[in-house]
Amino acid sequence: MNEMNLQNVLNAFNIKHNIAPYGNGHINDTFCSDPTKYIIQRINTKIFTNPDELMENIENVTLFLKEKIVALGGDPDRETLTVIKTIDGENCYKYNDDYVYRVYTFIDNTKTVENDKTVEDLYNAGKGFGKFQQMLADFPVEKLHETIKDFHNTPKRVEALKTAIAEDKAGRVKSVQSEIEFALKNAEFASMVVDLMAKGEVLPRVTHNDTKINNILFDNETGEAIAVIDLDTVMPGSMLYDFGDALRMGASTGAEDETDLGKVSVDRECFKFFAKGYLEETKDVLTPMEIELLPFSMKLMTYECGIRFLTDYLNGDTYFKIHREHHNLDRARNQFKLVAELNEIEDELKAVVKSLL
Ligand code: ADP
Ligand code: GN1
Ligand code: MG
């Protein structure tokens, strides 16, 4: 998008500030105004193909959350996203079908953490995601559109990987035989949660579905996790997806794309502190089956993300943003390193969860 077109976007929202790229998301293009008043995002319409439904979800969810936050004595402008309308009263601006923009108020005096996290951050994140889950427990689920179909249907992700192998669009299959072998060998546990949900043994809930640790904002002064952001995938799901996905990055000793795999292992303390915060908020509503599967959920979500990175690598890097050649392969190897370790330590992590109850 050239500068003149970007100016159209700013005019549509009556923003007079300069803007610059911001954040480390893999999906949308994010900009921040100077001074920091607005977050401007180009919605990735290749992934979110129905931006109207997406924005309707976000409006409904944030308005619902604001009422809850007020009832709990919190600050509705700081503790969830606020959608800014265009001068025509729309919740997004469509320059054309490919260039769809939305604006949120910038939540000031906060930080996100990436790999510089502490155990206190993990405890606070656990509380933040747990509280988010609790606040949405009675959200009218029939109002939610499914923004990405089968988002955490891990067996379907395995099928997508198999299709990518068969098609070999980027001619890379030959060079990643050991990663493919690892992915397929571990597929045996992929359907565990979807099967239990189908049997009614794991409950469907309204979940975030993209709880990575940089999708929550921490207050600069108190360190508390105050706002869960990146609400594009709020949909019915299992709480196991949210718990496991947060730990995938939150309880790794390395960055998600660290290539020195000697630096990548499961950080038990981070696991424990996140679980402690999460359980403090949710333990009264979780079923024994959900609690039993908490350690497994970290493995499942790490595996799922690993095979998604590998699939994207085989497809020629069309989904996740990459910043270097083979970036998706590096990410896949990194996730698989964690999965291999998680295969060995499930009992140890179960004991951690037990000690917190
Ligand atoms: P993506 O879907 O690409 O991950 P996000 O919605 O997570 O995009 O935004 C990317 C980054 O921008 C976040 O990790 C966070 O640092 C920052 N961010 C997004 N929304 C806000 C906001 N309202 N206030 C402050 N920072 C924000
Ligand atoms: C994407 O949007 P972002 O960067 O927070 C992805 C998640 C992956 C994550 C891997 C909509 O999250 O599912 O787990 O990258 N979001 C979408 O880092 O696909
Ligand atoms: Mg994000």
C-alpha cells in the first residue's frame, strides 16, 4: 500500500498523526500512531476472509467484556480493546477487498513480553487468560461467527500437512524428511481433544484460541496482565487450547524461532507459575478431565503449531509472515524440539498441576 493510499485510511478514521509499523504479530499488519493514541491494523483478508463477520465478533465480544469489567470495578477503556469507528460510522475501512483496516485505541502504559519474560509475567498472564475465560463464560455463543473454520482441529491440521507433502508446491519435501517423519510419527495424539469434545467429555467454551504470550498486555507499573488482545479468533473451543497455546511460547526457554535448539527446552518454573495463575481464576469451573489434560494441552498445541509451520514451509510460506529464508522451518524444528521433550515429562508436569490444587 503506498503512502497516498495509507493517507486515505487515516482520513477515513480522521487520524491526523503519523504512523509506523508496530509489534511482532505473524498475521496482520500493525501500525501505531505517533504520539501513541491509535493502533491501526490491516486485517489479513487472505486468512480472515470475512472481515465483516470478524469485526462483528470483536464488537460483540468487547462490548460484552466492557460490561463485565465495569461490574468488576475495572476500567473498560484499558482492560479490553476499543474499536474506533470510521467517520462514516463503520467498524472498519475497506479500501478494496484486499486492504481492509481497523483502528483500536492504543492501551497506554503497558508492555508485551516476548522472550524476556519472568515467572511473575507468567503468573500474571495465567491470571489474565483465566479471567478472560471466566468473563466470557456466559457470552451468547450463538452470536459468534467462526472466523477460521477448524482452527484448532489438530487432525485436520495433520491432513493439511499430508496434502502439502503430496503437493510439494515449493519443492522442499526432500529436504525436510526427518521433520516430516517426526510430525507423522507423533500424529497419534492429534485427535485426543477433538474426540473428547465430540464425546462431551471436554466442554465447549468460548475461548480466545490464540493465547500466545504477546497477545496480552501487562501494566507497566503493577506488572499485572490487564488486557487480552488479538481477539480475531475468539470462537467456541476448549480451554485446553488456550492453556496449552500460552505455554507453547510462555514456557519455552527460547524464542519461537530460536535456531540453537540447545537453548530450547520446557521451562518448568514458567509452566508452574502460569498454571498457578490460571487455576486461581478457573479451578472451580474446570472439570477433572480438563485439569488432567492441562500438561498434555501444552504438547498438543506445540505440536499443532509445529505442523502448521512445517505445512506453511512446504506450501511456500503463504500463511505466516516470515522475516528470513527458512523461517517457518526454523520455527517448526523449534516446536518439535519442545514436543520431543514434552513426550518425556508429562508425569512431571502432572505432578506440578496436582501440587497447585
Ligand atoms: P497479530 O494478529 O498480527 O498478532 P496483534 O493484534 O496481536 O496482531 O497486534 C500486534 C502487536 O501490537 C501486539 O503484540 C501488541 O504488542 C500490539 N498491540 C495490538 N493492539 C494493541 C493495543 N490496543 N494497544 C497497545 N498495543 C497493541
Ligand atoms: C499467529 O496472530 P499471532 O501472531 O498472534 C497465529 C497463531 C499461531 C501463532 C504462532 C490467526 O498468531 O494461531 O499460534 O501465529 N494466528 C492465526 O506464533 O493463525
Ligand atoms: Mg498477536
